[in-house]
Amino acid sequence: MNKTLVRQRRARKTRAKLAELKMVRLCIHRTNLHIYAQVISGCGTQVLAAASTLEADVRKDVPNGGNVAAAKLVGKLIAERAKSKGIEQVAFDRSGFCYHGRVQALADAARESGLKF
């Protein structure tokens, strides 16, 4: 078992629980260079809103996508896009990543911008 397989195993267990709830989820993925966030429908077939550090608007504000400042910006952006679609309540899917650093910064920024989870 390596680090990636252990993370994927944690993510699978979390997603199984969230699938039972049939709730809209805020799913994140992080790499060394970027962070991505998606709001996925309760059935898991549609992406309702998305934001990442690859977008041109985000890159001109924060040139380095692999830091806490970029994660906060993406969290704020995903919350605004979800609220514009009428989504207020989501389940947070951290994809097996530990809840600290960039993951925590994204979650806190989304909460401050009005998403409830």
C-alpha cells in the first residue's frame, strides 16, 4: 500500500456514505501545483459548478496555484457559483485528503461565502 492507494481507499469509504445520503457534494482534489473544486449532484452524474486554479481569472490574482491563498480564492469562487445555481447546502467530500492546509482553507472560504456543510 502506498500513499495514493490509502488516500483512494479513504475517499471510497467517504463517497459510499455520501451516496447513501443522496446529497449534493462539494468534491475537491489537490495536486502540488493546483486545487480543484466541483459541486456534484446527489445522484453523482452531473457537475453543477466547478472552480480551479487553472482558470484565467484565478491565475491573474494568484500566480501560484499550490498555496493557501489560492485555495481560499477557489473556495470563495465555488461558493458563489453554487449559490448562483440555488445550492445552499452541500456535503464536503475531501477525497481522502487530510483536513488541514489548503483543504481546510478552501472549506473555510466556502463556509464564509455562504455554503453550509
